[in-house]
Amino acid sequence: MTLKEMPSNPVPSDRTSLGLAALALFVAAANLRPAIAAVSPLVGQIRADLDLSATAVSLLTTIPTLAMGVCAPLGAYVGRRYGLQAGVLVGLVIIAVATGARVFGASTWLQLSSAAIVGAGIAIAQTLLPAVVKSRFAARAGLVTGIYTAGLGLGGAVAAGATAPLAAALHSWPGALASWAVLALGGITLWSAAGKALRLDDVAAPAGPATKGMPWRSGVAWRLTILSAVNSALYYCELAWVAPLLHDDAGLDASTAGVMLTVMISIQVVAMLAVPALLGEGRGPWAGLALMMTLTAAGFLGLAYAPGVGTWVWIAVLGIGHGGLFTLVLTLPVLAGRDPGEAGRISAMAFFVGYACAALAPLLVGALRDATGDFTVGFGVLGGLGLLMLWPIARLRNTIGPNSVRPL
């Protein structure tokens, strides 16, 4: 290489660069769930202080999830306007500010408003991450998607386990919710420091209007969107209602129920990494999706109809099944897209439609809990919905993977 050919701004060695980029992706993803997962351990205190029913308190999960869907096109716009590097940073800044604002009071309007703005920030960052994977880690899409979904799951697990002790230490549940802004500040710092390693300064999201560029006429994209909606609906119902179910229906004390929720999410984190590694990069995802969806459905049905019998078994089954399922579903847009732009458009559609639909699930389960007095019907519906998803998963066999035969 001649002096003229050498880059003017040397970058770290490829291994170091990839490691730093993956770490930045992991920490950024770890900020996408604490603001939601932190609510579940505090549901009792929040309901008492704000005088809310189970249906009403579920809005603290429903509203940010709805915002994540409605604001997904905003993520595409921010990515086009500022590029992927700055776009993810914008999302993290919004999360930090909105989460920190929760410290200012135990009032319903403030908490719901903050939840909505947090959802918008999550939407921006989460919509752009698949395009980041496609741009920087295309050769290891499954593994790296597992890394950032593990970060996503770990953030939720830590928030679920640590928020109640934080509230006790601070003598304030709003303060405990707001404390997760510190994690967002860490994500902002690392994402900014990893700019050279990420090499995304000149990479933008696809051009065109925010929703016009989405693949509305693609049957494959719609199947991925349906799977994304159900995957998200099940996940947010877990965050919102597994701990209350274990307390109300299985008879566990609140502390033990919170610990079991943390254990379940921790198992999910392991499965998020292990399942893609076991499946490998060169195999189609449909068989793994079918197995993980079946395990997930079995976990929900077990908690619905036998919550006090083999509780640890249902928690483990749900953790393994939904952990693996989560990573595989998030990998689908990367596998289906032929380039970063197409992967981003499919992801935006999945988030836009999927999260808007998924937002209703925690609200529905809360309403069924108020109507029936327990979680049997609500969790039974969730388990049945998981089994219904085996049909669209089967349709993916010949459309995504190494032997794909379809155009989008």
C-alpha cells in the first residue's frame, strides 16, 4: 500500500473494531426495555398511589408499546435525515430525557406522558438497529442479532430485578423508575465513542417517504409483521403480568414473584445467544421458529391452567422458548432484506404495524383480569395465539433462508 492509498484516519484493528461495535450495539439495546420492565415490580405501589385498576395500570406498558409502533416511521425518517449512527444516538437521548423526567412526580399524566416519549425514543433506535446489523455485520447477522437481543433482554432482566430494591432504598417509586436514565447516559457515551468502529457515518436509512417505502404488497413482509406483532405482544404481557400472576394466582409473595420474573428474563438472555449459535448462520430459521413458538405457547398455557404446579418448569420453558423466539424473529428482516435499506424498510413495517397491534395485548389481559378475577383466561388466550402462529411460520420454509425462492 502506498502512502497515498493509506487512510487518512486510521481505524482500530478489525477484531478490536468489531468487538467495540458489537459492545456498543449491546449496550444500546440494553436501554430499549428498562423503562417498561421496571414498571411490573412496582405495580402494587403504583396502583395504590395513583388509585388505578389493573386495566388502567397496564397503560404504563401499553402506551410505550403503542408509541413504538406509531413512531417506527419516525425512526426511518431520522435515519435518512441524520444517518444510522446519529439516528440511534437521537433515540438514546430521547430515552434518557423521558426516563429521567419520571422523577418529578407520582402523577398519572406525568408517568403516562413519559412512557409515551420513551416509546418514541425506543422506536427510533430499535427501527434502525437491523439496518446497523445489515451494514456492519452482514456475514454474522444471526449471531450479532443474538448479541443485541441479549442486551435487550438483559436490560429488562436487570430492571425487573433491581427496581423494587431501588424504590425501597430511595423511598420513591418515581425515583426508581427515573434511575434507569443513568443506563441510557452510559449507552449514549459508548455509542458516541464507538463511532469510528461502527463506521456508519455515511450510512443512511432508505430514501423516500416514511411509510411509502415499506413493502406493503409483500406477503413475506406481512408474515414477518404478524410474527413480530405476536412476539411483541407476548413479551410485553410477560413484562406486565407474569409477576402479578405469580403473586395472585400461584400464591407467591411479591418479592419471590419478582425474582422469578428476573430468572425467566435471564434464561431468555441465555437463549437469545444460544439458540442462534446452535442453529448456525447457514440454515433457514423456520424449524427453530416453530420449536421456540411451541415452547413459548406451552409456558403461557402452563401458567394459565396450573400456575401453582411446576411453576419453575413453566418459567424455564417460557424463558427458553421466548428467548430463542425473540432473536429469531428479529433476525428475519435481516435475512429477508437484500440490502440494509430493504432490511430497514421491513423492520419499520414490522414495528409500525406490529407494535401498534401488540400494544393492545397487556391492556386486554388487564381487562380480563378485572373481569374474571384471575389470569387464567388472559394467559390461555396468549398461549393459543402462540399456537396459531405455527401456520405463518410454516409458510416461511420456502421463502426465507439459504434456499429462498421468493422475491419480496
